Amino acid sequence: MSTENLRNKRVLVTHADQFMGPMLCEVLTSQGAIVIPSIDTLMSPDAAASVVAAAGHIDVLIANLAIPAPTTYAVDVSEDEWKDTFAALVDPLPRLFKAALPAMIARRSGKILLMGSASALRGMKRSSTYSAARGAQLAYVQSVGVEVAPHNIQVNAIAQNFVENPTYFPPEVQANPRFQERLQREVPLGRLVGAREDAEFAAYLCSESANCFVGQVFPVCGGWVQR
């Protein structure tokens, strides 16, 4: 993709210090975008509207939301775990969309990209809460994506796993021999997808070249061995 494809596009990135945020900001900036990073947790009901308002005009919203994934057996999941996970990953989405979409609809132009998780796309042990929240994200994006498409707004999602990032696969995890064995066993690539590879794909989805995609979920996982 041309390094000029995002020139002067104003891109708001949430949780810019977590998950894919750091690499997204780096790649988008290198491709000419004006990146507006936010590190607000977005937990309070008014936070999303405040972040979007403070950003001013935005051409693209990247909903990059992350928390450490709970690893609790389903029968042991507490009310607090369920509530806190959805409060961090799901509740901010409609608030962000409601804050960003009216201006995009008015000018008939805009993009929203969710950086989600492929944990919602297959069963994973001890991941019921996290997978449910990530699944709710994807369902929301698919629904809103087709709803706002007639306004020339593209809403899509990346559903990723086994992608290099500091939140879920920090260096100490990558260096663990057991994790390296898992990569060889479960991932056909035999390695993590690089953070830059993922961010460059996200940048493409933020560009005018991707105007034909609406309400789509794109898996970025390095392939999976079906079990």
C-alpha cells in the first residue's frame, strides 16, 4: 500500500498504550495519518464521548480495547469477572460509535475499525468470559457495519490471535519454551504474526482502498490447526 494512502487522515486510536495501540500509532503515522492517541480506560459512561469530542474531526476511529484475559473455569466465573470484562471490552463500543457516527453520517464519510480477538471464533478452554465479550464486539460491528454502509461509512473488525503485542504476548511469554512449543503445535506459520504485519493490514482497512468492505470480520491468526 502506498505510504501516502492515509495522508492527513485524522485517526483516533483508543487504548493507544495497550494491545495493538503502540504499533498502530507508529504504522499509521508512517503512512501519513494524523494520529490522535487516547489512553483513557473508557470505563466511565461519559468517557467515550469526551475522548471523541476532544479529538475534534476524525476520519477514522480505531476501537482498540484490551484487558488481561481471565482464565477461569466456567463454573468458577464470578459476577465481578463477567461484569468487569464486559465493562472494559463491550460497553465502550456503543458509546464510541454513538459519539463518532453522527458526524460521519452527516458528511457521508468515515471508517471505524475494531481490533478484536479470534477467541470468539473457536472454543477455547478457560476463556468463556473473555471469548463472550470478544464475540459480542464482533456481533456489534457486523450489525452496525451493514446499518451505516448506506451512509458511505465502513465499519469492520480484525479478529486476531497469535499476533505479537505487549498485552497478550509480551517478550517473556514469547521466550517461554512451552509457548514456543505451542506455536509449533497450533499455528501453521510456526510463529506469531508480527505486530507490524497486523498494523499494516489495519492501515489498509482504514484507507480508501478498502471502501468495499462493510460489516466484515477479518481473522488474523497465522492460521489454526483445527482440533
